[in-house]
Amino acid sequence: QVQLVESGGGLVQPGGSLRLSCAASGFTFSSYVMSWYRQAPGKERELVARITSSGRKNYADSVKGRFIISRLNAKNTVALQMNSLEPEDTAVYYCNVLIAGTHDYWGQGTQVTVSS
């Protein structure tokens, strides 16, 4: 079965950096678009970054120039390098894959808190 396991969240001061990682299993990782979403308290879940099977990347405007998404197909992992973090980046971050156009899979989420 499809499994997505996030790691790397935590508490960081404004201006700091964190690196999130998602370990995937149960599907042909290299064939699928992988995404990172986040959900802040009281807000809807939003797309943060996406990387296609060929490595093309897209970012939300709010994180462009600060976050970098990458994938390592040999290890079935997708990472999100987050730099210049702001309090507004505080959220639970989720790894996501959409399979067969209709099956949405999510990890359990990892908390990122940006605060002084």
C-alpha cells in the first residue's frame, strides 16, 4: 500500500532554515508528481511546491526564492529545503502523491513552527 512518511519539522527562529523529507513506498515513485502542502491553524490546506517525474518544479508565490523542492528517485524520497523562514510559514506540512488521477495520498504531516 502507498505510504508517505514525513520528517524534519521542528521549531526554528525567523530567518532560519529547515529541511523536510518524505519517504515514499508502495508505488513507482519515479513515475509520479510529488507535492508538499501545508495547513496553518484555521486555514485551508495549500500547495507549497510540486515536482514532476522529469524534475520540473512549481512553487507557491509565497515561498518562491526561499524554498527548494527536490527528489531522489533512487531512494524514493522528496525533500523541501526551507530557507529564510517567516512566522507565516508556521503550519503542518504534508507530503502528497496523486495516483491514477483520483487517488490522493497523504503523509501524517510534520509540524513546522517559526517563532522567536
